[in-house]
Amino acid sequence: MGRGISRHERAVAALGLVGHEHVLEIGCGHGLAVRLVLERLTSGTITALDRSTKMIDAVRASIQDPRLFTCAQTLENAQFGSRRFDAILAVNLDVNLRFADRWPAMLKALLQPDGRIVLLMEAPAGSGKAALFASQSLRLLSDAGFAAHQLPAPREMAIVRASLP
């Protein structure tokens, strides 16, 4: 039996990239999604954000690409100036737990008017955390003015995609 589709592959596919976008990944870790995004970009860029300097150093050491920008900061402390992103991605980052109800406004301020957000959470089997993550995320995004919906995903995984109407 072949290898299944990873959570990173599912999240990047959900972004629906066409190649020219400027993408922000929040909590990039070792850069698995960064590599997948770079495969889909032609003239676009990706900014890999992680609060861990160790993770950002690992990404920098393993990926040399002029379309890659890195930032070793927390989301709330990152300085992007006037830069706005076409797509924002977070894989297995519980934004609800980490940022409470502040995160939709934080992401909205970084998003282009026609941009989109993809959040993916893969939780331990039987925990119910993916469903809780999805319901909280959908409610907060809707309250912040986003059009948000849950995409089909395997059990114990939630994929939320949102855009501004």
C-alpha cells in the first residue's frame, strides 16, 4: 500500500496556489510545507515564520531559494511593514489555544483583500480536538467577517479555509 497524503500536502493543496502568490506560513517548523509551497510557486514568495530560532536556522540551512524569506519571531511580534500576503497557512498550530480570540484580526491585518487562510489541525485519535478546533476556528473567523468553511479531511483532522467576502 502506498504512502498516504500528509497533513502538509493537504494544507498546501487547500491553498489553491497558482504560482504568483505571496504566502506566509505560521509555525513553519522544519520547512515541510515551505518546500511544498516552493514547488508550486513561479513568481511568488513564501515567508516562513517560527518563534524558534532553531527551526528557522534549520529551514535556512536546508532550503536555499531566493523566493524564501524567514522570520524568527512570534506572530504577535513579527514586523512585516506594509507587506500583505495572498495566502496564510498554519499546520498543527492551535491558534485558538495560542492566541485566544485575537488571531482572526491579526491574520486579517496581514492578508490581501482577496487572500485566503488555511488552518489544518491533526489531533490524536479519539481526542475530539480536531472537531473542537474546527468549530472554534469557524466561529471566530465568521465573527471577524470571513467566509469560512471546513474542507473534507480524514477523521481526526480538520482543515479550515477562509477568505474575505
